[in-house]
Amino acid sequence: MGILSSMYTGISGMRGSGEALSVYGDNIANANTTGFKVSRPEFQDLVSTSLKNMSGGNQVGRGSRLASVAPIMSQGSIVATEAPTDLAISGDGMFVMRGAEGQSYSRAGNFRFDRDGKLVNSEGYRVQGFQADETGKMTSKMSDISIDRSVVDAKQTKKVDLFMNLDMRTDTKVEFDPQRPESTSNFATGITVYDSAGTPRTVSMFINKSSDGEWTWRVMAKGEDLRDGKPGTLVEQARGKLKFDTDGRLNEVVTDKNSFNFNKGAIGDQKIDFNFGPEKKKGGSGTQVTQYGTASEAYKTLQDGYSAGTLSGLSFNEDGILTGVYSNGQTINLCQVALAKFENPEGLFKLGQNLYRESRNSGQPTIGAPDLGGRGKISAKALESSTTDIANEFINLMQAQHNFQANSRVIRVADDMMQEVLNLKRS
């Protein structure tokens, strides 16, 4: 009988409205959940009776059912924070997490370092990333992001880059005296270098003009810093020549001596490459060290050594690279956050706790570095907010309520009609 069927039709509508209410309520409940993506209920109609078999347009509907709950994987707002370990993804991609249940994925980047130095979320799931080698270059090895280098070893100076000009008007009559180097040189500059133990050593470079277009340079160290050195004296450790062309550009560099023997545990015979720039003779510009008619001056001196240092700070950049800042002034790349991209992120299985798991519908993840292969960028000191729109969800709630009420009227009317049928026997 059609009256009984209409009651089941109304029940299906009420059931669907109630399930929709749960979906909208969940969206509202997670309005402040980091990285949360709203879902929407998707319904299908039910057809159970055809009046004329396969002829079109003669079917009687039997209500509706909740076919699926589809997450809307839209971009949430990026909100700045003060925590250096807070990360947000701008674009596609998900953080790769690992816990007791295996590998999972998340858009929530409210991370912190635990007592073991591992980057984790509030539930202790470990963030995965690519590890850097000793030089700070990223490798393809993926594991837990952690602070394994709380101390950076000392590095001895291997190269010193010098940027200077030597006055071509200088008189060549000055004769260099190693006992009085300051007063018997045409130009002098101090340089700080590091020995194999990371101890800073101050050495002096003295330069004398030997002839037009040719200069002799000497590097001397304090006697108290050298093996068998005499305190209060300077001892020559390196020597060479600089030759310039008529345009005042460096044409050739000759090194005659280079051996530093520092004391107090340093390894002997330390070679330091004093780099005066690309020589014209070898195809270079010859402009790093010049011989022009202006006062002799050292513009800049750079060297690649440093002492040992301890970790004093951490920071992430837009590439998701974790950089350690050390007390000796060095910054070293430690690791890089890994991002996973799915062909169908809407098909991921929700685990709760802001986590997702791979499913048959989502496909397998493509894991790689941020901002590559269609994966998004990383924003440091920021979090992705929930995509819940409170106003829109309240409208959806009211619509679900009205649908529920309307379907309850269907049942009430069907019940009244059934009551009339029962009353026929009495009349």
C-alpha cells in the first residue's frame, strides 16, 4: 500500500537529515582544529517501484539515503604564530607522520621537539623528513626529523679570500726587515685563521713592492703561537709574489712557501690557500686584488675556518629546511620536511587526531621535498586554520532541521491517512 511506503520514505528523509546534522555539527565542533577540512553529506535518491517496467518517467521514489561524506580539501587560512616549530602548508601536500600504527599523514603543523630531540605532534607522532649530510646537503634518506648535531666540530682554515688594492705609486726602496715588519713594509693587514683544533690565531700579511707591477707578500705568525717559536717575535709561515699587468689587474700569483705550525695541540704543516682572485693569466678578470693609483686598502677578508660551537637556535625556511644556528656563528642545514601528495586526497581515511591514512580510493602518495612536483610550500611560524565557515554551517544546520521537520510531516500525514483507513471498518 502506498500509504505505508510513504511512511518509510519519510523515515529515510529523517534519517538522512539526522546524519547530515552530525556532519555539520562535526564541522562546527572543529572550527578551531588546526588543519581541519570541512565535510559535506552527499545524498542519493531511492527508487523501488516502476509503474511500466522499463519505460522511463514512471518510477515512484522511495526516499533518499546518505551516499557519502566528502571532505573538501580546500586551503585554510595561514595564521602567524610565535613558535619556531609551527609549520603550515600553502598548497597541496601533507606532512608525513610515523607512530605505533605505521605511517600516516596530516595537515596540522603544530609540532614541537620532545625530550629525545625528535619533532613530534601533540600525540607523539614523529614528523618525517630528509636528512642532510655533514656538509649540509640534503640526501634522499628519509627518517625522523631530529636534532642530532647539538655540537658542530671545529674546522681549520683552508682558504682565505682577500679583496684589496695596492697603490701603484708606492716607492720600491723599502727593504723588508723581519725584525721590524711593520715599519719596513709598504702595506700590512691582519687576518684571523683557525688551526686544526679550532683555536683562532691572528696572523699578519706584509706586502712590499719589489718592482713596477710586482709585489712580495709574506704571512707571519706570533712566536708564542708556533712550535719552537720565540715569544715577542714574528715568524714567516707563507710567502709569494703578485704580478700585475699595465692596467693594474692581477696577472699572476706565485706561492713560494706555505706551512703553518701552530702549537697547543694543533696539527703541523697546515696549508692555507691565500686566494687573491682569478688571475688574468688563467683567464680570470684579475679584479679581486688590483694595483691602481689609489691608497692601499684591504676591502674585505673571508676565511672558511671556525671553532667548535653548540646549538643555540633552530629555524625553518620556506623549503622546509631545518637550520641549526650555533654559538660559533655557523648555520648548518640539518634536515628537510617531507611532503606527501595524493592524486585523490578526498579519498583518504580519517584516523582522528588530525591524521589520515592511505586508502584504495586515495591512491599511493608521492613523497618529496616541498615546492616540487606539485607539492606546496612550507610557512614557518604559522599554522593552517580550519576551513569551517560558522555562518555557512549554521545555514546548513537550519536547512537540515527544516528537512527533518518536513519529513516528519510526511509520516504524520501518512499516519492520519492510515487512521482514516482503519476508521472505515467502524463506520
